Amino acid sequence: MPIEQNKLAIHGGKPAKTVPYAKGIRFGKAEEEAAVAAIRSQKLWYKQGGTRVLAVEKTICEMMGAPHAIVCSSGTAAVHMAVIMCGVEAADEVILNPVTDWGSICGVLAAGAVPVFADIRPDTLSLDPESVAKAFTRHTRAILLVHMAGYPAHVKEIVALAKERGVRVIEDCAQSPMALLDGRPVGTLGDVGAFSTNDSKHVSCGEGGFVVTADAEMARVGRLFIDKAYERNKARGETDVTFLGFNYRMSELSAAVLDVQLRGLEEQIGRRTEYAERLTAGLEGLEGLKVLKPLEGARGAYWFVLSCLEPQRLSADRATIGAALAAEGVAVWAALAPASSLYSTTALREGRLYPYGRTAPAASLRSREYRPGLCPMAEKVAANVLSFLVNPFYTQQDAEETAIGVRKVLEYYHIRP
């Protein structure tokens, strides 16, 4: 029976997914042995004889071809560290993506800096270099771009713009570890790259993150920042603190697990790519849905397969289509990030940086208006994006049945001439 004659599952038909998505064991014997060895060492802090934090930083440097790596407690902490490493201070401006996780902006706000949103490109769902160029002012200190869901951004063009103006570039690679652009890992093209090892990401130690940089002075500042800015080379009682730092350190236990996970990342990306390319091929030519592909010269890391609905070709809205896809058993998120846009959040609209809001709007945000319409393309994408889940354990059958389910739903709601 042709797909278009199939009855949708939400209307009582048979779901496209005939078996659940495949699962696997993420943490195996190697991770278990590494964690046990760390505990048996009786040294769970590298400042008191532990070796695993230093070892995993060496693994990261070798994997990414970066001179310096610093591990920390989360991806959000990594971005905050990167912001400080770039010399961002109060009243400085940072240009960034309007559609991303709140963790990308926390460090900017914590530094007392001002978020300036530039629009995005529909081919990457990350910053549009032309929009970035228009956002520069004399107060711009850094650009914070996000490599969304494993798809490299237009980072080369943005780095070129930044160099012309003496502005730093932070790459938020939380969703894109070892995605490549012209053979180079994302995170190594700008001044500093920030990564997450949260349990939802490609590699995990539960909670964690790291940064990479080629700049020795920036690395020095980063190491101080995540260790309360203590000058540990001095005798106890004589330690000086020269600026505000935080305790964002990674434990030896987390580092032990992360080191094992990182060694399997390349193989995992291969499996993710195989699944993503099979699913993308299955959706080729489907009217009403634009499926993203990595830029020319890029290799994706595929946290998701990203796509955008074309509402002018469909007779239903995203909520209706999302419900129909869920009924077919398709693993999809009808969103790109937790918030539709960062500037639509109460915190930014009201300038509320503290829970009770006594000082709102915050002094650093009083001259900035955050409102709908700032970034039209980002808002359009946020309203129409579909993010198809990718997992290294998913199978060829999972890809084929997902494509069948998506085609079944989109062809049903497709507006025919």
C-alpha cells in the first residue's frame, strides 16, 4: 500500500515504528575499572596527588591537537571559564546565538557583560556572519558562537571578522565534540572552545566539561578561575587571590570515567554519522521539510539530525505534526533549545538576574531592550524546527522506520496544488 494511503497512527492506524529504538550499554567494564581504580588510589583530588585529571587533559590535547586543555565541573562552567579567559568584564558586549541552551549565556551574565544577539543562518542554525558584522560596537569584547547539534557553524568567516576588530571568539561545542571543519576539530578555530560532558552529550562522566586553547596566558587565567583564583604555588597561609574565581574543578573520579569515554568518541561519531546519513537519505526530497546537512568541508558529530518544517507547504502546525510523529513512534523533539529564544526569557526581558528581582533590571542590562523581532530568522527556526534524535546504538531498521514515519505524516499534511 502506498505510504500516502496509510492511516496515521494518531487516527488509529498502525505505527511506522514496529520495534522500539535500539539501546546499548553506555558505561561498560572499562569505565567501571577506571572508577574503581580511582577510588582505590585514595586520591580523588589532583591537588593532593591525584593523576587522572592531568591524564584526561593530556588525552584531550592529543585528540584535538590543542596545546592546552582544562577540565571542569560542567559545560556551563566551561563557557563561563572561556568568557573570563577572553577578558570579558562588566559592561563589555558579547555577540551570541539567540537560540541555544541557557548555559551558553550564564557566564556572560555572571561577568556583568551585555548579551547582544545576532541572527542565525538557516543552513547551520548558528550565527550568520553578516548579522554578526552589523552587531559590532566599540564595546564588543567577544563573540560566542554555538555549533548546534553536531553541525559546524560558519566559524571561519566569524573568526575573520573578529580578527579585523581585535575581538575574541568563543566556540561553544557542547553538542559537537570532534565535529570537523576543513579537517580541524571545532573548538580549535577560535580563541577558546568549550565542551560539555553532561550525561546527555556524546561522552559523559555524569557532569563535566572542558576548554581547549592555543594561548598559554588564556590557559593560565582559566586554571586560576576554576580554582577560586588561588595561587597554589605559594605556601599555605601566604596564598594570594588576585581576582574573583570559582570552584569549578573536576574530580579525579569524573576524570577517570571521562578518559575512557573519550577514547571511544571517534568510533561513536562513526556510528552516529552512519545512522544520520541513512535517515537523511530516507527523507530526501520530502516536501514540507528541509533537512540540514553539514557545510561543505565539514564533518558532523550528529547530536541530532536537524530539520525545519516549511509551514507554507503544510496544512497543520508543528504541534499537530509533532503529535502525529510521536504516535508513529518517531523519536523527535519539536524544539531546538529549552527556550524559544534566549531573549524571550523572563530573566532577560525583565533584566532579572536574581531570584527575587530587587535590583531588576540589572544595571548592565538597563540600556538594552530584549523583545520579539530582534532576530527574525532565529524566531522562524524556533517555531518550525524538528530535531530527530540520534544515538550510537540506533540501527538501520530504526533509521528506515523513522524515515517511513516522517514521510507518512508529512505527506498526509502536505498541501497539494
